[in-house]
Amino acid sequence: MKKNQLKKSIILLFGAALLVTFSNCGKSEEEIIEEITPVMTAKIKGEVWTTKVAAGVNSTLYVISGTKDKEIIALTIPSKTIGVYTIDGLNNIATFIPDYDTLANTYYAYEGTIDLKTMNTIRTQVNGTFEFTAVNSSLDTIHITEGTFKNIPTK
């Protein structure tokens, strides 16, 4: 009797493994790459900004950043816990660097939010949204809206 139960359990386990293995069947290579590629998008001064050069760095703080040409958007939060982080300039930080060769013109956020919406624990990636208003040393203000990050690695 135990032999039959073991056999059924093995068959069910094997079936489940096949289901998981072939769940991506039917998707093109491009669709699969799109599902795992880190992406950051936003509107800066109303213009669309998008990059597929994005990463997450985990130390004592969690930093999510995207780079396009010489521009960088960086978001810093104290952990990878799902939730909304209100930008406070101390623990929850957002910056926009228009030219990383000259950091003097960096915009530092004084209000906004970073929303860590989901975490894919299998692929170790996070997804979320952000928006913030920032100022530079010349007191120029910039509004970054409709920000999203997708498939950002968490390791």
C-alpha cells in the first residue's frame, strides 16, 4: 500500500515539475528577456525618460538606480520590505544627476514617495513606482513623475 502512495506522490511531483518547467513555453525569446530585464522609466519635466540599464545594490541601505547616457536616477531606502517610503532626505532618498561627470548639479529630493510594490523571490527582483520633487544648488526645481522600476535585482 505504501508503495502505491509513494508512486503516486512521485508522479504528482514529476507532473508539477514539468508544469513549472514548461510554463514559459510558447513565449518568444524577446518576451522572456523582457520579463527579466531591469527597466526604469519616468517623466522628467514632462518628457519620457527610460533605460534598461538599472540595478539594485543591497548594503545597509537598498539603492535602486537607472542610468541613461550621463543621467542617473537613484532611490535609496532602508530595506527591501514591500511598502511605501516617504522621501525624507535621511533614510528615504531620491536624487537626479543630469551629468555624472559634474556632480555639482545634482538634484536632491525634498518630497515624494518610493513604493516597493512586489518582490519576485524566485528571480530576486523588485518592482515599484516613484515620484519626487528635487532641487539643486542653484535652487532649480525638477519634478520627476510616473516613475517605475521593474525587475531590479535585489542581491
